[in-house]
Amino acid sequence: MVRIGTVVMGASDVRRAAAFWTAALGHMEREPATDDWVVLVPADGQGVGLSLGLSESPVQEVPRVHLDLYTEEQDAEVERLLTLGAARVDWQLYPQDPDFVVLADTEGNRFCVIDTTHG
């Protein structure tokens, strides 16, 4: 049996991305970040980590893999993430009455904020 330990994302500035994601998720560095790698883990030790590796690859406009962040307070969380440096994405693929908002982190990596009360 295997389980997901971390999700890995590319970043052109690993330290900047680490600062965003530690604040966004409440994670902490497992070991001190380097310029090319960091593993962020949940502060309480429970859940999936996020690893950030140095990458010069361009960001995919419609990524094949992305993070979904679940919340019961979507509007407040979107505003908090924007304050931390996230950006709104002009997403052309929204369905009618979406339960998600597409944002990008400080590196341009897309992620969704899902309203778990939406039904």
C-alpha cells in the first residue's frame, strides 16, 4: 500500500513560493529551504506535504495537475490568499454556478479554492 506524501510543484523562486505556501496552508519547512528545493509539511503533522523544486518550465495555462483547497468560507479565503500574493486567473472554463475559484500562486501555478458548502 502506498499513500501520497507530498505534491511537488515547480517554482522559479523557491523561497518566495515557500513563503506563500507556508502562510497559505499553515505548513512549515521540514528542513531549511535551499534555492532549489524545500519540503513543506503540515505543522500538526497530519496530511499531505507540498514540495517546491526549482523549475524554469513555463506555467501551464490549463494545468494537468493542480491543488484544490477546500473551505467553508470561500470568499474570506480567496481574499486572504490574494493578500498573501495570489492572483485571480481569468478562467474561461468555469461551468454555470461554479463551486471553485481559480487563483495562481506567486509563481503562476494555478490552484482552486473550493466552496465545500456549495452542495
